Amino acid sequence: MNKKILGIFLLALCMVSLAEAQGRKGLRINEVLIVNETNYQDDYGCQSAWIELFNTTFGTVDVRSCYLTNDKNNPKKYPIPKGDVLTEMPPRQHLLFWADGMPSRGTFHVNFTLDPTKDNWIGLYDANGRDLIDSVTVPAGIPADHSYARAEDGVGHWVIKGDDGSGYVTPSTNNITLDKNVKIEMFSEHDPFGVGMAIMAMAIVFSGLLLLYLLFRLIGQISVLIKKRNAMRVHGISDKEEAKEKGFGQESGEIYAAISMALYQHLEVHDVEDTILTINKVKRAYSPWNSKIYSLREIPHKK
């Protein structure tokens, strides 16, 4: 028995580990900024290079025990520490690491820096230190406060961002920043007075009401058929015409109301003897709000 429990436990542990490994395969290096002069500040108020990861999956992924590195020959250069709840990445969310070479400042400060004068290779390895999850080579010469980012979160080609034309630098947020809602503007252009929207809304409401009516009507008909079939079975009748002549399943609502009232009266709790009146004392907790000493006043003396 103990061996069976141990086997189930080990199997469950393997399944959990496999699920974590599959989730980590959905991690992507999403955006990198090398020279930070006037951009995002860390929790110490310093401006350093940063690396942004993105969770492309629709499940929470914990990046603990994974490795970030800028050296192909040293894939285990910075092990992401365990025990920090902030390493859990919610679905389709971002996580920022500071490449300041000061790991003593916390979980999200790696032990290496990035050189703006040369190409910087950055890799993300799985917890075993062998499987490369994602990597990117950031070219040299990117201007200050400009980032090297994917065109869209987790997918697409890489672009340099930082100008109005190329897009904004977006640490810990979506790479595509929408300044306007195209669908709303298009709707406003084709329906400036909202007549089409009103008609559409009313059509949806009335369509829903019609569907509800048909659904309840269908349920009622099915209930009547089931009731007729049960009545025929009880009376031992198999001929539908005979059942129709005897009116099985066609009882009026008053009959069902009378049956329901009788059942209610039967199940209602009464005294054993209906001639005895039962009085239960209700205990009330003392409260200064209902105390008489605060409500009574001294009767004035007549002179």
C-alpha cells in the first residue's frame, strides 16, 4: 500500500514538473534596453539596462530556477532565485530584470551588465541549464533610451523603439501602444447619431427574449409529454388516443395548487396537541442602547 502511495506521489510530482517545463517554453525575451539615461528607474531610483520577459501562455508560469545569461559558454550565469512570489508571471504578462551587475539588490537584479559598444547576446535557459528557451542578439550602437523589442508581445520581428514613428519604449507593458480606438472611431464615422447602435441593441434584446420564450415553451411541452407518459404507465394504458380521452396530463393548475397547499400543510411543524399554545421565551442580550436607565427621566415635582 505504501509503495502504491509513493508511486502515485512520484507520478504527480513528475506531472507537475512536466507542466512547469511546458509552461516555461512559452517564455520569451520581449524587449531590451542597453543605455538608460532618462528611462525607467528601478526600485533604488537608479537607471540601468533592463531585460523584459513575456509569458505568451494563458497560464501562470514561475521563472524561478531559470537562468539568464549574456555568455553562451556560461548558461547558468544568473540563476533566478527561489522563494520570491513575484517570479510568478500571470498569463500574457511581463517581468523586468535589471542588468546592473548587483544581484545583492534583489531577485530582479542580475549579476551581469550589457555593453553598448558591442553586440549583446542574451539567453534564457530552463531550470536544468541545458534547454535554451529563448535568445536574442541586441546589435551595438542603439541610441540611448531606445530599446530593442519585438514588434508584438512574444512574436514578430525585432525593431528599435524610442521615437514617435517607431513606437514608445514600453517596460513592463505591451509593446504595441494604441493611441486611439480604431473600431470606435470607425463606428462614429458611419453612425454619428447612434441610430444604428440603438437598432442593433434593441434587436439583440428582443432576439434574446424570443429565444427565452421558445426555450421555456419547449421545456413546458417536454414536461407535459413526460407527465402524460408517466400517467399512462401508472394506469397501464399504452394507447395515446385512450389516454387523450381520459384527459391524462391535462389537469388544471388549480389541482396542482391544491396538492401543493396540502403538502405544505402536511409538512408544516405543529404542536403535538393543537389545543396547547406553546410560548417560547426570547432572550435578548443587554445593550446600553435599550437600557431603561437611559430612557426614563425623573418626574418633575409639582409646586
